[in-house]
Amino acid sequence: MRRIFPGLFLISLFCAADSVAQETVALTLDQAVDYAIKNSAAARNARIDVEIQQAKNREVTGRTLPQINAQGKYQNYLDPMKTVLPGDFVGAPGTSVIIPFSVKHNANLGVTGSQLLFNGSLFVALQARDALMEMARNNAVMKEEDVRVQVIKAYRALVIAQRQFEVLKSSIAVVRKGNADLQATYQAGLVEKLEVDRNSVQLNNLESDSINTANGIEVASQLLKYNMGMEVNTPIVLVDSNLDGPVADADKLLLRDLPYENRTQFNVLKSALRLQEYDLKRYRFEGLPTLTLTGNAGYNYSAAQFDALVRARYLTSSFYLFQLDIPIFDGWQRRSRVKQAKLNVEKAANDLENARIGIDFQTKSAKIALTAALQTLESRRRNEQLARSVYDLTNKKYAAGVGSNQDVILAQGDWLNAQNNYFIALKSLLDAETDLQKSLGLLSK
């Protein structure tokens, strides 16, 4: 059993040497959350989605601006199309001549511009830009909320695991000292070997538990860094190790109640409803005429020889036109799209109403869970204090020679079990508090 801790010591030295080149990062809870918002993949992708939506909106705006294109074209008739004409056209009556429609080499340069003057669907798309941006931003906020919840829970879980490990180390130190005293007493022939073995068994169990807890701390640390988007080999130190503040504020949270608009999920569904209404309006406006202005100007060159093309006399051309497209009958396609859009609006309204009910349910459930967690934590705290009192009294009786070592071992085991139950209840309370904060919309910024 004595070889266990030297082995852990060597592992710790190896890990320390491996990370010596990396600077340890000290993190408060707020710093961990801020780091995650900036670096986690989910939060970064959510911000990218906002930028993508901005680009899409600029694309829609671009459709309202003039569209200008330049074109250059060269055409070589390897065998021009021909026609047969009477010779009278060329002063040879009674004969026929073959005349090509075009000379061999042709080129033209031109510029075409168009301006959309009115289009019902585009008009609605312009109106929907703000709603689309609001939707993208709300989705980003919702992603960030999820990141905050994950980081807060992981941070506090790591703090609790570290506190558990400190308790185990203290208990091991006490048991190891008692074991050394028992060994000396046994060597003097004052106690039986059975008591020494019992104490050794307890020490072995505690050391085994400490190894498992140390492994749990490492896993919890990796989980926290993963949720933060931090390199997992970066050494970190948690600064906010005192959890009394969140525990003291938990009961105050039960009195909070905020409007639905504080919930990001509700705002996302509101934006979705607005977008469905714009979609319905867009299909209705498809029945309106579309008016477009188009203009063109260009140069045309023709020559029988290619080298003469650049010296050939050019011909100019230009025009502009107004084009009015009036939809008359499309086989009731637009009517079907309008009906689908109406049903989608109805579905979105149902989702929004269901979100109200769901938020009420989530908030009520979270408050019930937090209330139960507060009661459980208080019960576990009293039980831990009582178990510690029993252990202290049993230890004093044993030191005075009126108790047995077996009673001390049992009392210490009960105390450690009570401490473990307290830490479990503490984590449940902190998780319930975080869930209620999210349900109330307190984690959105």
C-alpha cells in the first residue's frame, strides 16, 4: 500500500515536466465563460452564421441595384450560310448568283444594363431582412447560452471534485498516522494484529478512492477545457473555489420570474413566425406585375479577312426597353404556395404558443428541482456535521482508552460517506440553479 503514493508522485512529476513549457492559466468562472464564448466551436460557428446572414441580406439588396454586364464576341464563319438570288441584282439577267448572308469574320463589343423597377417578391424580401438578422442573432445567443451552461456546470464540478480530493488526502493523513501508532503499539504487544490489519484495510480503501478521485479530477478538467475550446494539455487553476455565494443565492432565485421575451428560445420562435408571415406575403405578391428597364449599346465589326477586322468600319447599335411581365395563369401553382405558406404560419403560431407552455413548465420544474436540492443539501450538511461529531467523540474515547479502534474506523467511514453525499447534493444544487437561470433567461447577454 505504501508503493501507491510514490507511484502517484512519479506520475505527477512526469506530468509537471511535460507541462513545464506551458504557462498555467488561472481562471475565474467568468473568465472561463468568456473564453468559451470566444473560442468554442459552437459559439464561433453561431457568430459566423450571423455574418453569413448579413452577406445574404447584402445579396438581396444587390438585386435592387443596376445590373451591368459587358460582352465581347468574335465569330468566324467557316462556311457562311448562303442564298441564291437572280442575276438581275448584279447586272447578269437570266442567271443566278450565290450570295453569302455574312462575311467570314465578325466581332462585336457591347454593354448591357438592367434595372428592376418593381418586383413584389423582392419587395417582401427587402422587408424580411431585419427579421432574418434577428433570427440569426437569437440563434447565436441561444448557442452561447448552451456554452455558458456547459462551462458553468463543468467548472463547478471540477471545484467539487478538487474539494473531495482534499478531504480524502486529509483523511488518509490521519489514518496513516493512526496506522503508524498502531504498528508501534502492536510491536509493544499492547494490541492485537487484527486491529492493525483493520486499519490497514481502511487505509488501502482510502488510497484507492483517492486514485479514483484524482482520475475524476483529470477527466473533469479535460471536460471543462473541451467545453471552453481550450487545448486540453493547457494546465489550468480554478480561482473561484468558494461555492458559498451561489449556494446562498439559490433560494433568492426561486422568487424570480421574468417575461417570456427574456427567453431566447421564445424570441427565436417569434422570429420564425415573422419569417413565415413574410413568406406568405411573398407568395401573394408573386401575382403582381414585374417591371424592368433594360438598355444596350455596342459596336459591330465585319470583314472578309481577319487582319482587316481591326481596320473595318464599325457599326453602332443601342436601345432601351421597358418590360412589363403580368402573370395570368400558372396552373394554380401560386395559389398552392400561398396555401402552404398559410399553414406554415399556423404551425409557427402553434410552436410559439407551445413555447409559452413549455417555458412555464421548464421554469416550474426547475424551481421544484432547486427547492428539493436546497432541502437535500441542508439535510446532508446536518448529517455531515453529525457524522463528524460522532467521529471526533469516538476518536477521543479511543485516545482515552475507553473505545475501540474498530469504532473509530466505522465512525470515520460514516463521516467520509456523509461528506461524499454532501458533495453530491452540492453538485445537484448548483446544476439545478444553473438550469433555473437558463430557464429564466438570465444566462443570455
